[in-house]
Amino acid sequence: MLDTLWSQYRAGGLDAAASVAGPSPEELLYLALLAFADERHAEAATFAARAAQAAPEDPLFPAAAAYLARVAREGKRNVYVSAEGFGAFIRGGGNVPLYRETSRALAAHYPGEPFELLDVGPGDGLALLPALTPAVRKVTLVEPAAPLLERTSRELAARGVSHESFSGRLQEFIARPGGEARRWAVAQATFSLHSLPTAERLAPLAWLRAHCDTLLVAEFDAPLMDEPLTPDIIRHVLGRYREGLSEYSGAGFETVAQGFLMPVLFGYVDRGATRTTFEQPMTAWEAQLREAGFARVDRQLLYPYWWAPAWLLVAHAR
């Protein structure tokens, strides 16, 4: 039925899609997504409310209805991802075993002898800090979010780990004066390289290949989101987000749902938002690393995460 709604929408817009008789709760939520993409927020909220009324036991529909009611009432600008929502999300649910396994895998690939480590996008150190071994002689941090960088730097200092910090994006770090002579035994990027637009990714990857012996990349085996409203992508997104919501309960559920998961879900189809993530299947990551000049790329499953399986790619420069 989603295919029929999509066909009607492409032929005659939202009104044509909404005229299809007897929509199910999932189809009503699809109509809400189409309406949201068209900036018809009041109608989006109505569709989602009908979905929630038809299936109140499913956490996805009431969460979407509550979010869209806020959008209709307060506007999109007031319902972005919140720091509180992201914090509760990243330190709960499947993220706990995901980061535990990521840190464990990183440490397993560190050399036994003293070495220097480059971490691209460490955030507040959720993956980096538990992975540290006595062999890590110095850490270079490249992180655009200044508060997160400060937190990680402070923790490294408290542990007596020598480090240097660069507040900015990887592209800016590469372009800084005097950086060509630097080299690290290991560089790592945990769930951060997908922030690089796909078309701009090759040059930074090639630079990393030229400046490290081994690159450790943790990413999700996610579908391309270039056409987020197509039925196949919507089926994936709704199914995955339903599972993600189920990992949170109690007082933290609303914080995570309204402060993170729903803004991200509807952000996929927000034509007025600047895209900031460019995930792709793992085969595409492997192909890009090889195109950047890495001699060998190995793959290791980290965790069957709700959004998509998480993998560690071990790319060898030689």
C-alpha cells in the first residue's frame, strides 16, 4: 500500500495520496511524513494522531504524533535535537553494548609497543577513553564540537595521557600549516566519517592513508538516504525506529523520543534542513577506502545495532 501512496503522491501530490481509501496506521504515518516534507505541518500532525489512535500500543505512532503536535504548535525551529535527549539516547539502550564492543575492538587493534593515535571525531570520548591502553603514548583529537572536545581533553589530562586538541573538522585539520610531516601509527574514526559528504570523502581518506599505518573506521551498514521518502526506505526507517524506541522505557523514554529519535526521523524528510549525515552500505565504505589507496581492508562485526549492524573496518596503508 505504501507503493500506491507513493505513486499517487508523485502523480498528484499529498491530496492525491490522502484520497486513497482505508489507510492503515503505517500508511497514515507515511502520509504524515509526506505532509511534513511538504511543510504542511498541521495535516502531518492530524495524520499521525489518527495513526496513534488506531494503534496506541505501538510506541512509534504516539511518539510521532506527540512530536508533530509540537511542530504544529511551536514550529520546527523549537523541536530540534536537544542535548538532554541526545545524552539520554547515547548512554542508554543499544548504545551501551555498541560502544562497549567498539572500544574493545579498537583496543584489540592497537600496537603493543608505544604509539601515537589520531582520533577523528572522538566526541566526549565514549569510544576512545575505554579503549586506551598503556601503549598509547600520545593522542591527537580532531573534534568540531568544542564542549565535547574540552570534556575529552579534560579526561585525558586526568588520566595522565599526553594529548593535543584541534577544534574543527578533519578538512580544516588537514589544511592547517605544517601538518604534512605528521604521522600516526593508528588513526581512528568512530561513527564520525559519515558526516563527510560522499563526494568530498576521497581526499580526506587519501590523506589519512598517507599519514597513518592503520585506519580504524566504525560505521553502520546503513542504506543510502538520498531518496528518503521512497517506500523501501520508509519501511526500513519505521521498522528500525520502532525497534530503537523499544530499547527505552520509563522516564527516559519521552526524553529520548522527543529530544532525539523523532527529530532525527522527521529530519530525514525535511527538505528545508541542511543534510549533515551521509551514511552508506559497508560495501561502499570498503570501496572508498580502497579507492583512497589503502592496500587491504578487513571487516569485523561490532554489534547488531537497531538502526543497522555496526562494523569496524581495519584499513592497512601498506
